[in-house]
Amino acid sequence: MIAICLACVVLSAVLAVPPAPDRRLAERLAETPPAPAGRTGRHLRSRLLGLAAVIAALWAAGASSGSAGLAVVCAALVVMGTVLRLLQQHRRSKAAIQARVAVAHACAALAAHVRVGRVPAEALASAADDCPVLVEAHSINIVGGDVTAAWRVLARRPGHDGLRDLARAWQVSAETGAPLATALDQVSDTLTADQVLRTVVAGELAAPRATGKIMAALPFCGLGLGYLIGGDPLSFLLAGPPGWMCLIGGVVLAAAGVLWIDLLAQQAMEQG
């Protein structure tokens, strides 16, 4: 029964988490505009339906084995949900870091093109060839749209906050005639310094994140210690209601501790 549950957990993780693309493709996808709402909704519904089917299969397998099986299934579902949550958060954090680096590079490229004497529109067109994050703004500029408004909208995406500063610099230069290259250099330097600070914070948070990983391994260490002192922890956990409650409660508390530590580390990263 335990082997069946573990197999179902692995299957659900494979179905719910898409295969990781290579590094170059991930960087390009991080700069593309978000998918249309309808397409995203259909994709999310298909993922949820697949996950619901796996959960139903797990529950049916546990029900066929009695209350002990249901307890194991509940614990497996908690573990599965925790792992999926951590993987999702890791992907979001990685994409946000890549986006911040791309925005800082785009500002520096724009400043370089303006400094050599190109007008802002030509500088934007040239920089967009090397900086995918500027492609959408360049397309809007070609049809006479508001570039600054487009950047403010794109700045709502994770990791693209620097586009809001870029929009301010662009707008101030257009309205007052202030040197655009100087403003863009300041924006680029600020974004680069912010990224360096985030890197330092991430290094300082390595110890708390390691603590979270240790917390995830502690239940297994406890089972091993139980066998070392001559006990039989698994038999107790699967024998009756007290064991089932200890199993589910222990897994829930361990998962809550891991998620809490990850949340605190994530908040510290966002605050810099």
C-alpha cells in the first residue's frame, strides 16, 4: 500500500510540474508577455483536473486499504503539496531574478545608444534587438502608442519593477528635454546595485533555507532513531487511531515549518 501511494505521489508530481526547459529557453520565456487570460485559464484548469484525478486515485487506493491507508494517503498528499509549492516558488524566484538582470541590461543598452547620438526612438529600436524585454515597447512605439504606459503595465510582472523607473526617466526626458542617457545610466546603476544587494541577502539566507531542509529530514531521522533503540515506529503509526493521528499531525507540522521558513526567507528577499 505504501509503495502504491509513493508511486502515485511521483506520478502526480510529474503531471503537475512541467519539464524544466533549458537555460536559454527559460531566459527567453521570462521576457515574453504573459499568455492571454483564456489560454492561461484553460491550462490551469487542465492542470487542476489532472491533479484532482491523481488525488482521487490516491484516496480510492487508501480507502481500499482501510483507515491506515487513508492516513498514509493524507500524509502523502501533504508532502506532495509542500513539494509542489516549494518548486513553484523556486521557479518564480528564478524567473524574477532573470527579469531584474534583463531590465538593468536593457537600461544600460538604451543609455549606450542614446549616448552615441541616436534619438530615443532609434535607440529603442536598436536596443530591442539585443534586449527582448524592450521588444513590446518598441512595437508600441512604432504604431505611435504610449511607451511609458506600456512599461508601467509590464512593471507589474515579477522582477520587472525597474521598468517603472525606466518609464519615469523616459517621460521626464520627453517632457523637459533633460539628457536621457544620464537618467538611464542612473536607473541602470540603481537596478544593478539592487541586484547586488539581493544577491548578498540570498547568501545570508542560505543558513535559514538549510534549516528548512533539515526540518524536512527530521521525521525520517526520528524513524531511524526509533528502529535503532529497538522500537518499531511504522507499526505504531499504522496500527490504530493514535498512530494515525501522530502520522498526519507530524507530517502537517513538518510541512508547515518548512513552508514558514521559506516564506520568511522569501519576504526577506523581497524587502532586500
